[in-house]
Amino acid sequence: MQKNLGFSGRSDAIRAGIRSFVAEEKQKEDLSGNVNAILLVVHNDEYDNQVNGIKHSYEDLITTHLHSKIEGDKCMELFMLKGEAGSVSSITKDFQINKRMDTVKLVTL
């Protein structure tokens, strides 16, 4: 992976990963007011009920929800969010702390 991404060594790849993580966390901390965002969640289909449990807690925040099978047992959830920054951060954190979610990415618009 380090060669494919053009890193000269593992340390460079690790530093880049840490910088990316810190930048994402800072972006979430800096959110304020009303925001529009996209939340991407990838998980095994056996955990659909956990996704639905979180989703139902934030129905007032979710304007659009797309569910798609992406490969094998994997599912992708795409949430369009509109609302208070604190709520956007909360739904993101609820998915991130759930160990059954493979990927959780927030993009603010």
C-alpha cells in the first residue's frame, strides 16, 4: 500500500494516516450552526438492525437515506444530513463507536 500511494516508507504512511485522522476530527470540532453533510457507513448486512436503531434516533436530521449492497455481505448506507452541527457530530459518533461498522466517513458541504 505504501508504494501504491507513493510513500517512501511505513513511517511516512503512518504519519499521513494520523494527519488525515486529525484533520477529520478537527473538521467535526469546528462545525457550528446549521450544516449540510453526507455520512457514509459501510457494514455487514447482519448489522442492519443496529444501523436502523441509530437512524431512527436521528430522523429529524436525515433528509435522504440510500442503502445499497456493495459486495457479498457488505452494505453501504448514505445519509444526507441537514441540521444542527451538534446533531451531525452525534450521529457520526454513534456510528463510529459501534464496533460493527467497518467504515464511517463524514463530509460537510
